[in-house]
Amino acid sequence: MTLPRRSAAIGSLLALAGCAAQPPEPPLAPPIVTLVACAAPAAMTEPEAAPERPAGDYTQRDVALYVQALHRWGGRGWQRLAAVRDDAARCRAGVDDNDE
């Protein structure tokens, strides 16, 4: 075998050996994270004025009406709190108000 043939044979063997090697896998891209701020709408968190306390010379009826008004006011507060919690849970779950 002559030198040019031998060089060609060695060159082709080296070229074929390079085909057997695979390049390393590229690193995976980090996952895309979507940040969502779950804030309750302002209308849900506005304070509601407490009922007026009876003042001065008041009767038992005035006190009873005040206690009833206070009870209703507190009940509305708990309902609003439950609505805020539901809104936050829907936001965390990724459900938009327009999807309902």
C-alpha cells in the first residue's frame, strides 16, 4: 500500500470513527414559571361601619335592636371573609372569573 492510499485509509477510518460518537445532550431549559398575584378585589375588603351603639337613656328594646344589628353586621363580615377565601382559592387553582 502506498503512502497516499494509506493516508486516505487512515483518514477515512478517523472520519468514520467520528461518526460513531454522539454529541452530548444539550441541557434542558428550566420550566417557565408564571407568577400570579392573588389579591382580593377592593370591594371585598372595604370595611363596613359597625352599627351605632345606643347612647344616653336607652331601653331594653334599643339594646335588643343593637344586638340584632350587631349580629347581622358580624354575619355579613363572615360571609365576606368566606367570599375572599373562595376568590383566593379560585385564583390559586387558576380559574378566572370569566371562565365561570
